[in-house]
Amino acid sequence: MSYGYSQRLVEANQQADTESLGVVLGRRCIELGISVNQVADKLGVSRATVYNWFWGSSVPDRQRSERIAKFMQTLKKSK
């Protein structure tokens, strides 16, 4: 069951640097209501990692960035 995103996370994501692919991914997932669990499962990482990307406190490595880019392409198609 997904409870949505906290206001703190949404605000932190909005203020984070969009140079980070993780932040951009976070904005898109928040906009579409895609849960952190779904993202973590799809990308093969922990929920904590996804939260760190969304917050902008860490950035995805190159391998994960490629997977994120592919995942985001599927999100564009689903809108």
C-alpha cells in the first residue's frame, strides 16, 4: 500500500538541483504518483537509495543512470 509522498520530500525535491537525474526522476514519480517501492523494484535498488536520489542527497552512478533513463522513457510513454 502506498501512502504517497511527504510534504517534506516534495518540497526538498522541488528545491533540489535538477542537474541530478535522481531529482528529475523524483519529480516525475511524484507528479505521476509512482511509489518509491515501485521505483526501487524496477531499478533494483533499496527504497533508501531512491529516497536519497529524490532528496538530491546522492546521485545515481552511471549504470543506474542508464537504467533510470530507460525507466523514464517508459514513464513518458505511459502519460
